Amino acid sequence: MRLTLHTFLTLDGVMQAPGGPDEDRDGGFPYGGWSFPYGDQDFGVAMTGWFEHASAFLLGRRTYQLFSGHWPRVTDPADPIASKLNALPKYVASATLTSADWHNSSLLGGGGDIAAEVAKLKELPGDELQVHGSGALAHTLIEHDLVDEYRLLNFPVHLGTGKKLFRDGAKAAALRLLSSSTTGTGVVIASYEPAGPVRSGSYAFDE
């Protein structure tokens, strides 16, 4: 399976608590729910299209707990997102959870090497192993070059504080743009694939 990483981002790179005030208050984060005003039909079409390719999900502990508290309550079999999340395999990267009770969920982390376990998951047959949110897990995946495609939704807001997808000190790397579009509310949706090491040069005139 290809590993695809789906992340909501502010223009200054913050990914913390896009969906609600109580989603993640770590560090006293005051802006939870910042993505909500920008949801529209274009946004929904993009998300639905991605979920059509899901064969399994890989989630961090906090995102798993948020999802498992919400999506099992959406029981409409025609819902394109809930039907996938409720039915497909869900792998949870956590060193603290002792059980994962949502249907078709299993815990990773028993051996302590999440990166190695994810690499094995990618060898399983299927289309996409999708990661949604899951900031701490995303940092590990980026560090170990396990992401095959980044799907970044850039919202027209900047917050000045909060957890970031590409944290300070993260491995430097280049990306190649695969596609981009813009929703009616100004969300820029861009997909990238890894493109090797960072390349540099100079605009200075040769002496």
C-alpha cells in the first residue's frame, strides 16, 4: 500500500486542533476549530475522493480517540467517509493505549519500533494506507521517509502558535507538486510526492 498523509494546515504551518475547541488544548492552544469556517462543497468533494482510495487507516492515539468517539455514531451506509472509517482496518500507533475497541482496529507499538511496523504495513496488498491528522505520528513518518504522498489543505488563516507538521529540526527534503486546486472558501489543496534532497543555488551574478 502507498502511505498518504492528509493534513489541515494554517498558512504558518500549524496543524493543531483544526476541528474543534477541545480537540487538542496542549500548550494552552486557544484556536481549536480554526478550519470550521472554511468547510464547503468543494472541500467535501476532495475529501470524499481521497477516501475512495483508502484500503486501511493508520492513526495516532489522539486522532484515533477523536475518530472513534464520532464516526461510529454516523450509521448511514451511504456516507462515503463514515462507511470507510467504520469498516476498513485501522492501525493505531500508541505507546499508552491498552485496547482499541472500534471495529477492525488494532494497536501498533508492542515492539516499540513504530517505523518498522509501518514499513511492514506498507508491504500489505491494497491501494492506500491513509493517515489523517496524527501529528506526532506524522513526525515519525516524515523522519523515516515513509510518506509516499502528502495531501496538504492550506487554510487562509495564520495563528502564530501551535503544533506544526514540519517541526523545527525536521529532516530537510524536496517535494514535487502533483496537483493543486482551490475551494470556494480559499482553501488551497495541494498534493506532493517526495523528490529527494533539498537543492540550492544562487541568484548572484558570476564575477
